[in-house]
Amino acid sequence: MLGFEHLFERGAAVRWDNLRLIDPPTEADGEPMPLALFDRGAVTRRFDTPEFRGITFYEVHARSIINRVPAASRMPFRWTINPYRGCTHSCTYCFARNTHTYLDFDAGRDFDTRIVVKVNAADRLRTELARPSWAGESIAMGTNVDCYQRAEGRYRLMRGILSALRDAANPFSILTKGSLILRDLDLLTEAAAVTNVGLAVSVGFVDEELWRSAESGTPSPRKRLEVCAALTEAGLGCSVLMAPILPYLTDSPAQLDRCVRAIAEAGADRVIPIVLHLRPGAREWYLGWLSKHHQALVPAYQELYARGSYAPRAYQDRVTGLVRELAQRHGLAV
């Protein structure tokens, strides 16, 4: 059990007090520097390439890279690594959005376009894994933002991180929507030969029109399932977090069946269904998107989420129960 379902149910916010900034304060195109992160300086970069247009990167040195998960969060894992903060996947519903406000960024557009990069992640990890006090517990990645978002194609932090984990034979898990993980197939295979490696991709639906609107910065759902198939073919195994299932948009029996069938055809080890939850920050951003693209559904959402971040248990049980039935029909474990 990788515990990825708990990641989407509760989130894994980690505060920002472990960052040490590098170089004198700078500004990108006249933008003010958020004091919470930049009171001691940072390197600010923009790249004039189509995939990074409109995105600002803030390079920092982390004081530590292995984060302890607060016991109160009731996560099934105690430790995480997040080499980036903010995410260019731009998923409208991302539960991690509110963590960007810890930096005096906003949880909406800033989360999508102002990305913090921990450039010393691999070096810090080797140091921390070598400490006598480190007990070799499993480390979860992809818990707050995607470590294989587009920025990874330029910064390549994960190769150093995976090499360190492999060399220490330290168990780990990765959850991603990114296809860049296949670039590191060699390191994942080497790590799996010496320790426990858990891999999962997130695919909540396979409707391509909805994907372009709600997850505009991610590889397509079909591409993510190709990643699952490639990992499985390589002998590593891969689960699929079917999350989030969007009420009234992707929750019909026909839509669920289409998605579960595609997951089964990709050779997934198991499927883990999770209904959308709307935590502060994500709630406002998602409902703004909903009002723009599916305005007629706004009253239904306001009623469904009137009591808080989660849909009523009866609704969740109905939807996830149907997914489990479909999974059995298509030969998938749940």
C-alpha cells in the first residue's frame, strides 16, 4: 500500500522555514519580491522558450530536503521530498495551492507560474541520508507538487535525488502526472534492484476536452497511461490514482467505465479512486474556473461542498464503489 489516496484526501503541506536563499535580491521584469521568501536574496530566472513563457523560477538553497510529515496529518508516510514549490501543471483543483501563500504568493496564478527550485536538493539529500540518525525510512515524492513537472526537464534535480536514494538503498515512492519520469527509467530500475520503489501516475479522467481546460499544463491522460504501461513493461509496476473524480463532470457510469477500462489496458497494478476535495485556495481557484467554463454547475457544487472541503460521504461511497465494481469487471485490483 503506497498510501497515495491519503495524499489527495488530506494534502501534505510543509512550511517554508528550511530554505536558504542565494545571491543578492533581484527582480524579474520589475515584479516585487515577496518578503517571506526573498528577504535574504534569491536567483530569479526566466527562460525565453515556449514551454517556459510567462514562468518565473526562484532558485534557492534548501537547509534541509527530507521533510518530516506532521503526525497530525495522519499520512501513511513520515517523510517527503519536494524539490520544487509551485507547479506548472496548472491543475485547477490542486490541493497544494494554499501552500504558496506561505511565501506571500497567491494560490492561483502564482502557484502555476512562480516556481521555487531547490537547486542543491541532491547534495543535501546525500548528506541527510548519511547521518547516523537517519533510520532509512521510506520517502514519498509528489506529495505537494509534481517532481516531474516541466521545470524538471531543465533543472534535472530528480536524477541526482534518485541516484542518492539508490546508493543508500533507501525506499521511496513517486506519484506523478509527468511523462519525464521515463527519462529516469535506468535509475528507477537500479533503485528497485536494491530497495522498495513504489510508482503511481495520476489520471482522474480521460476526457481530452476537459483535460485541456482543467489540467492545461500536464501531459494528456493517454500519455500518462503510456507512462504506466512503460513502467509496467520495464518490470517496475505502476498504480493509477484515479483522482480527482470531478462531480457532475467525470462521475457518470459511462465516463468512469471509460477511464477504468483505459487504466486496465495500460497494465496498472491497481486503481485508487478519489473524489475531488476542495481545500482553501484550491476551492476558490477551482470554483472560479467552474464559473467560467461550467457555470450551470456552480449551484450544485455549492450545495455538494456546503459543509467543507469534502463531498458528502454518501456521494463519495457511491462513486468509489462504482469504480471498484468496474475495476473488478476489467480485472484490476483496488
